[in-house]
Amino acid sequence: MKFTFRNWENPSQVLSEKADAVVIPVLDADVGADSLLGAIDGQLSGYLRQAISEEQFAAKATQSLSFHTQGKLGSTRLTLLGVGKPTGVVPADVRTWTARAIRSLPSSAKVVTLCLRGVTPADAASVGQSVAEGALLVTYQFDKYLSGDRKKRSAVQEVVVLLPPDVSTEAAAVGAQRGQIISEGVCLCRDLVNEQPTEMCPRRLAEVATQLAQKLGLGCTVLGVKECEALGMGMFLGVGRGSVEEARFIHLTYKPQSEPRKKIALIGKSVTFDSGGLSIKTTEGMLWMKMDMGGGAAVLGAISALAQLQCPDEVHVLLAAAENMPSGNSYKLGDVLRGMSGKTVEINNTDAEGRLTLADAMTYAVEKLGVDEIIDLATLTGSSMVALGSTTAALFSNSDALAARIVDASAKTGDDLWRMPLRDRLFDSLKSDIADMKNSGDRYGGSISAALFLREFVGDKVWAHIDMAGPVHAEKDVGHTPKGASGYGVALLCELLAPRA
Ligand code: BES
Ligand code: MN
Ligand code: ZN
């Protein structure tokens, strides 16, 4: 998809703009007095005002008005996009507007012009980025298993953006490039999560990571079961034991050209299918468990974008990939597993498997890599959804500074999250009589006790944990996210680790 940015000074330019559709975001306060709409109305002999009034278009944030121009404008169609009452044009809104604009097009439209008014010069690059993200992310489709007509992709080839005269089109184009890189990372993540679980097993995930590393010139190490055994990763291996698909520990490294600012580990939960193991889930509970590697997919998408965005930090991506299955070889309730840190864990629920895999990856990051900072993304608990709903992730951190940076980044990218407390007293429910702890605690506060479990393995490192069990998946089309795997976390990590210029 091509992105073109142009400045415009007077309405006649918009009237003569050649495109399959011109889309104009309209503030509700402006509908009556908007001078651009007035000029268009003149060209259409009063038809626009008539349509606005008869269709009761009040430019509310959920409304749009779209019609064929019968050759009276340069563009075949005109769409007014109601945007309600924003206080100024915010780049994050532009992402949503672009996505809505593209959704409003007939499927044949190839060239769409977006007429953005009210953009401030300082936002040029961010607005360019948002346009690219909105367009590329909303047109994503996982269609490899669809046949015939349903395979039809969006026909959009070019998005032209008209900007106010004082906004730099060069800066906007640079921003769009950044948006393109990030969107590719998000779409890679979505593809991995949407894939069927029998295909996207630990071995396949390791292949994808290896290919990605080759393409981007990243360091890549894949450890098999024997090598993980030698490292003492008994918790991670316990989880994978019941499956015919062998576990893999995947480690990608990105090093910046100059001396790194700091050393960061990004750890993604990578349970390629979570049946619950012997504590087996119900059909309903198991239905979406191919998405239990969504954290791992997110950190892979992120490192692919971060390498291209020339992130100033050294980034280590770790995926302890395993399939959680019941079998004659499964880990059992009552088993005591010893992880790489030496700590022992009594298993009281084989469905609380994610924390076991993550814990060994965290120990690896602390002991082997000596990183300064650890961020983990994990579809860890149903409780996080009970607490916050299915579109908001739960953030936990032992550092107020890191938590604040993540909350900030989240507001910009739209990867929604909310900080939750690491309440020490909930750790009581993880106490075991025969081991250092148990792997699952009380039902109440389940996302908190899971985070407290993880905290045991980060030592004194700065750490944040994002429980993304809800937002890994969109139940319906929302904004720039089509139904299905959302790609949650990729844009967030890019915003956090490779900030905009
Ligand atoms: N992968 C699940 C968490 C999950 C649930 C993700 C729903 C997405 C949607 C995790 O491994 C799990 O099974 N957690 C249990 C923990 C419990 C056994 C302590 C849960 O949330 O019920
Ligand atoms: Mn589970
Ligand atoms: Zn799981």
C-alpha cells in the first residue's frame, strides 16, 4: 500500500481531487458551519446539505455519510466521517479515523483521499504513522484457509492524505514508514496467533523465529529438551512433557550498532496449545487456546520491528515454547518440579502452566543474560478478564517508573491496559507444605497471585508483567483491529523501546 502526503490550501483542491473516494472527518460542532462542506455543497447544487439533513447526519463519532458524486466532484464517492467532539486532532484518533474511512469504502475502491484538517505541525510524523497503521491494520485478513469469494482482499492501493499548509509532508512520510514497519510486526504476530495449533507447534515457532533472525541479522539460539535439561529448566520441561511435540526454548538477540543504552529481555508466553493438561479444560474453555502463544508472537513481532526501527537498547527475546497436553507422560498434580533457579514448585493445577514456562525463561534472563530490565507478555489468567474485561490487559510491575512509561506508551498505541497491585498478602495462597511454593492459589485475585508467582523469579531486576489473556483476541471488529488475533503488544513495545523522533 502506498501513502502519499500533500498540503492543501483551498477547497477547490479537495473538490477536484481524483480518487475512488474522498473521506472527510467532520466535528459535530462544525456540521452546520463547515466552510469545506459549504464549498462541496455548492458544487453539488445543494445536495450535500439535503443529504445531511434528511439522513440526520450530526457528525457523531459513530455516524458516517457516504454517497456517489455522479461525476460532480473529482472523486467518485464522498464520505463524511463523524468524529464527535475531540479536543484537537490526536494522532491516535487519526488511526481510528483512517480505519473507519477504509471500512466505509466499496470493495472496489483502490485510491482513497483522506482530508485531515486541524493537524498541528508538531504532529506531522505521528499522524503519518497513524494513517499507515490504521490502513494496514484494518485491511489485514487471515485468509489462508478461505476459498472463493471470501478470499477477496481489500483493493486499496493508495491512501492520499491532504494536510494543512504548515504541516510537513516529508515528516508525515517518514512517520508513515515507521507505521509500516510496526504494522508488519503486528500482522506477523496476528498470523502466528491465528494459525491452527497443530501447525503452530513449538518446532514451527522455532522455525519462524530462525527465519526471522536470518532475515534481520539477529542472533538466534534454539534449545531442545536435552539442552534445557542441562540448564535445569524443570518447570518449563514439566509443562511440555505430555505432548508429542517437543518443547523448544527460543532466544533471539538484537544488538544496536552503537553502545546499547541498556539490556532488556522481552519474554512471551508461548504455550502453543493449552488443553489444561490433566487438569483438562472444558470444550468452551479450550476453544481459543491456540492463542496461548500470543505473548510469544507479540515479542517476535516486536523484535522484528525494533530491529528495523534501530532501537537503542540490546533486546533479548525469549520464548519457552511448549504444548500443554494430557497423556501418559504428562506432569501430574502433586508433582514437585525444580526450575532453573533451584526453587521447587508443587503442582496443584496443571492448567496454571504459563507461569512455570515463564519462570524458567525469567531465570535464564537474570542468570544467563544479566539483563537490566524484564518485560513479559502472557495470556496468563482468565482472572485478568474477570477483573478488567476482555479488551484491557493487566499490568504489574515492581517499578513505578517502568509502569508509568508503559501506561504512557499504551495511551499512544491503543494497546489498552490498567495497572494492578502486587499485594503481598495474596502470596499466602501459594504456600506449599512440601515445596517452596505451589503453582496456583486462590480463585479470587487470580491474576495477582499469578504475578506474585512470577515475581519470585526476577530477583532485583526492574520488571513488568502484562497479562493479556483478554486483548490477545478481538471478539468483533473494533477500530483498526479486525475480529480474531489482535496483535496486542507489538505496537506497545515499539512505542516503549523505540520512541518516535
Ligand atoms: N491460558 C490460560 C489463561 C487464559 C484463559 C487465557 C482464558 C485466555 C483466555 C492459563 O494457562 C490458565 O489456564 N489459567 C488458569 C489459571 C488457574 C488454573 C490458576 C485460569 O485462568 O483459569
Ligand atoms: Mn492453562
Ligand atoms: Zn495457558
